[in-house]
Amino acid sequence: MSTDSYEDALRKLGELLTKKSDLGNIAAAKIKQLTSELEELDSSKIDSVERIKSGFNHFKTHNYEKNPSLYSALAKSQSPKFLVFACADSRVCPSHILNFQLGEAFIVRNIANMVPPYDKTKHSNVGAALEYPITVLNVESILVIGHSCCGGIKGLMAIEDDAAPYKSEFIEDWIQICAPAKNKTKQDCKDLSFDDQCTNCEKTLRLSLWCEKEAVNVSLGNLLSYPFVRERVVKNKLAIRGAHYDFVKGTFDLWELDFKTTPAFALS
């Protein structure tokens, strides 16, 4: 709003209250409400900006300036040992969970930590995020980390029919990458008897937990659809592992899959 229109609004308000003094209490309440809203808006903007500034200042003082040799080396090159796929969820930062230091892990984060199958057209962004650390940086290990209370997996489990019309522009299309995990979870659990004391909410949480781990396994399998990944796995130059972080219980599970990358028999 320009200065002229702002002043004009104040002038008109003053004229109205002069003519109709009985509106004074109503106007006071409206002005109080507006003032409160403006203060909250201004405060949120200041807080977010100050948080960014203070965060960087803390990093610079306690990290950057205390480790000149590290940052000098990182300025020249990087040689991470890990490529990590993790969820974009704000509660599950892999650097905090596993205490990764700068330069130690190449990290890719997305909704529900999913790795789609090889597709140069549809998933070129993930392909690039795989190709660079593997073929250029020569990482030694890929880790896919699932986690508890994952909203993406809950959304996946809520889709009853894989062919159902999408209710979102991007999310449902993305999370159905791991539809096989949902189908396997429901198939494996269809005859499973839950404790009578278990509420519907608890049953949903249990199913989501199982699906969170199965989705990791689907992603691990999808990794092998990338030729440069499979080649290195077969030659034992690259390890692939799955993990699940439960921030409710404070646990971390780590596992490997037997991909059976060698043939059952060889023809002479």
C-alpha cells in the first residue's frame, strides 16, 4: 500500500468516527486485531531472517574459522565414501543422525527417501544424483535410510488403488514408485492377527512401519537397474545397504540384501 492510500485510509477512518462516535469501541477492537496480525507478520519475517544469520554466524565461528585446513582441502576437491538417500523430513537429517562430517557423505534427500528405477526421461534428476558420486567421486557405499512416522509412506498406504486418480500434482505420482512395498506389506499382513487392544491408529502405524522398511528394499532393488551401479556391485566395488531410523524409540537398523547378482549356473 502506498503512503497516499495509507494516509487516505486513516483520514476516512477519522472522519467516520467523528460522525459516528458509537463505532469507537468496534473500531478499537478492529485496530487491535489488525495491529496484532501485523506484529505477528513482522515478527515471523524478522525471526526467520535472524535465524538464518545467527545460524551462519554460529557455523562460521565454531566450525569454519576453527578448521581452516579442512575447508582449504574441501575447496580443492571432495572424496566422500558414502552416497546417502534420505527423506526430506525435517526430523531425520542424516548428518545429525550418523554424525557425518563435511566431505564425508554425498546426500540426496527427497520425499520418503525413494530411489526410482532407471529412466533417463522421467527420473533424470535422480539418475544424475547417482551417476556423479558413483562414476566421478567413486563412493564406496550407498545407504538408503527410511524412518519412522514417514508422511510419504503413510500417504502411500492410504492409496487403495494404484490406478486411483491423483489428488496432488506431484506427491502421489512420486510415492507410487514404492507401490510394490505397499502391496507386499498388505499381502504379508492380511492374515496377521493384531492384539485386540490395538486401536485402528496403532494398526496403521504398525503397517506403516513395515512398509517403511519394505520401501527401502524396493529402492535397493531399483538401484541395480542403473547400469553403472550394478556393474560396481557385481565387481564388489560398491556396497548397497538399507537402514531404518526410528526417532520415536531412538533406534537405527542396518541391513544388506542378497541381490543374487551372479548367475545360478554358467554355460560353457
